[in-house]
Amino acid sequence: MTYKVSTASTASYSVKQQSVAKFKVSAILGVGGTSVANLADLSDVSISGIQNGFVLTYNSSTGKFVAVDPDTVLSNAVTGGLPGTFVNELDVVLDDKIDLDAGTF
């Protein structure tokens, strides 16, 4: 795997990762020291509604992690206001990719 690192100057550097760290989890202990083999075995995770492509979010009213449609996550982000840095990044990345034509006056 190779990463390209650039600085504000014209200099450019390449960084290469020599090895990949491997992790193996053989057992996770849940409440009371019991073994947990699946996410569904955790007491603070609600597995109802889990589907491919959904994300887990924390619901403070139930005290559990719940599956949520990613579209809902994006809608909630817009309702609360998107961070300016995110909007600015979209402005740069999507420049000349999305054009709105308001016609002529």
C-alpha cells in the first residue's frame, strides 16, 4: 500500500507501508464475564431493523445502539446544519460536476 503525501510547497513525498498489522479477537467478554460471539449478544445493541448498508447509531432515549438508514443520518445532519468545512470541501470536489442552469434573463 502506498500513500502520497504533499506539502504546501512544491515538494512531494511518497510513503510506503512495509507491513500490515493483523489483529485477532478470540473472545469478547460481555456483562458478567460471559463470552460474546456476535454483536447481537451485546445488551446495549438493538438488532431489530438491521439491514445491509445501515449504520449503527446510539439512541440516548433507549440507551442502545440501533440500526439506521444512512439517508436518515444525512437528513439529520442537514437539519442540524452541515459544518462549513464540509460544505467548502463539497464545493471544491463537486466543482464542474453539478451544474444548475437558471436560464437566461
